[in-house]
Amino acid sequence: MKNFNLYLVLIILFFGSCKDKKVEFEKPISIIDKVSEQYEYLYENAIPFVDTDKPMPRTIVNGKLHTVGVYDWTSGFHPGSMWNLYGLTKNEEWKNRATYYTKLLDTIQYWEGTHDLGFMIGDSYGNALKYVNNEDYKKVMVQAAKSLSSRFKPKAGIIQSWETNDRWKCPVIIDNMMNLEMLFEATKISGDSTFYDIAVTHADTTMAKHFRKDYSSYHVLDYDTETGEVLKRNTAQGYQDESAWARGQAWGLYGFIVMYRETKKPKYLNQAKKIAGFIMNHPNLPEDRVPYWDYNAPITAQTPRDASAAAITASALYELSTYVEGDLKLAFKDEATTIVETLSKEPYLAEVGTNEGYLLKHSTGHLPNDSEINVPINYADYYFLEALMRQREMVK
């Protein structure tokens, strides 16, 4: 009884002290607020580089912000991320900043020396067109599509990726599936079906020749441009030629989802579902759903993860879930949500004011080349923001 009376006294004292006072509870900071505040920090860190020949933030090297020029294959991701932030926040500052950085890429539209124009122009100017009806932007997209089309090898049915070298005559990488979306957009803008036809031809050849029976993908195929014969099946960034490089699997998944969206051909949807199945059911996929850098790499405590592969996969699966029904729809959506939830907290999401302003930690760029291992990378942030946008649209 004595203890009960003491308990009553403590309750009376507590509520008495709160009388005439408003009890305030700290409102949790939303993930949108966090990413916006963090990218504000990145934006400020990048300002000193704006007027240099390397204005685009890419990663961290030796603990410091590392920037690259506009001809780097990742140059479109920084403006693209700011367009995504504008989409998430409707803050005009992000729109203004995205516009400025997008225009830095103007000359890239004429560059025929790369297959990465979809990343560089599609993710900058292409995203801009989602929010701004600008005729000049449309012209850039069409010109970039023309430049990319110059790399098409009709007899082989593919768009050449890298230049010929001592190892390969006509190398084509699975990443190239990500550049086809820009060709579809160019057809919509211009009415020229040539771009559409090239995208379909490249995708069909890739589907027939780039994938194994388990729907994992090789990284690099070497083609004879006259006969279309595959001369070699290799890797450049994976563990082994026969292994499944994690980001490559995500590129393939995303690319064939785009193919279905733009053509509505069931074969592309089926391909995407099969690739998703390979990723989601792989025995080496960790419980938190962030893959190791290669699905077949030896796993130790030091084996690096690839948050960028996870972010790409999450964004892709959200879209894929909109094209299927029933249990499959729930499975793809739940997998994407699990990945986003994992990436939205430690150890992957950086604390605001750290990580030089990048959102995600623990991505792997090119491990065999000892490059960008266990670091933030701009494309990981880009696809994470895109996944957040798609998640919000699904909630709506």
C-alpha cells in the first residue's frame, strides 16, 4: 500500500508540473527532409568546383569530395538527383540548381564516343522534361539519340559500348540497356521511329545472347559486327567471367522493365520477372537485401556490398510491381520497400552533415580495378531518390 501511495504522488507531481504547459514531443524527421538537408550540404561542398573543368560530384577519394568533368559517364546523375529532389519536395531551389547543372551538359548531345548518353543526357535533360516543357531540351534529347544511334551496328543488332581494344573487337555491356530509354523518348519527341527500332533490336539481341539459363547476365559480350557472332563472354567489373556482377543484374532488370513500359511486348515483361526472380531468390543475397558486389564472390567479413545495385533494384521493382497482379505484385513491391527501408537507416544512410553530402554509403564501383570500393557514388543516390519518388507514388 505504501508503494501504491508513492506511485500516486509521483503521478500527481508529474501532471501538476505539466499543468498550464504544452507537452511537446519531437516530430520524427522524414526521410525526404533528411535527403534534402543532406543534399544541401553536398551542393554547398560542390560550389567551389562549379567554375572548374570538373564541376560534377561523383564520389569521395581520400576522404574528400571527388568531382569529374561533364564527359565522365556519371555526369548526368548529379543534375538528375536534383531533379528528383525537386519532384520530391517541389522546392524551387532544387529546380533552379538542377537547371543550372543540366545546362552544363549541353555539348554532350553531340558526342558519338560513348554509349552512356542515356545516363548523361537522359538523366539530366530527360528528367528536366518531366517538369519543364522546353523545346531546347527536346532538341538536345533528339540530338543525343542521333549520336547514340551512330554506334549501332545493324548486322550484329547491337549498340557498341566501348571502343575496340586489344581485348575486344566490339564490346557490348549489359549497362547499355539503360541507354535505350532515351531513344524511346526521342521517338516520342521527333516522330522518328528509327530510334525506337534501334532500341528494340538492341534489346532483342541482348535478351537472346547476354543471359544465362538462370537469367543472370554476363557483363561484356564481344561481337563480330559483320556476322553478329558472339566472340567472347567476359566480365570487366565482376568477380569472374561466369559470375553475376551485382550492379549488372540490376541494370538488366531495370532495362527490360523500361522495354516493357515503352513497347508493351510481353516478352520483355517476362524477361524482367525472370531477372527479378534470380536477384530476389539468390542464396547469397543478404537478409537486408543489399547484395555483395558480385553474387558469386567469396563471402567474408570484408566482402564489400553494393548499395548502388540495391537502389537500382528497388526503383526497378517498384515499377515492375505496377505491371503485374496478385502475389507477384505484392512480392515485388514488398522487396522494393524492404530495400528502401534498409537504405534509409544505418549503416547505409549517412548522417546529415557527413559523407561529404552524399546520401548512401557502401557502394562498389569497380573492385577488380581497385576503384571506388565501399564509398558513396552519385548514381547510388540518384536511384535511391528515384525509388523514394516511386514509393510515394505507390502510396498515393
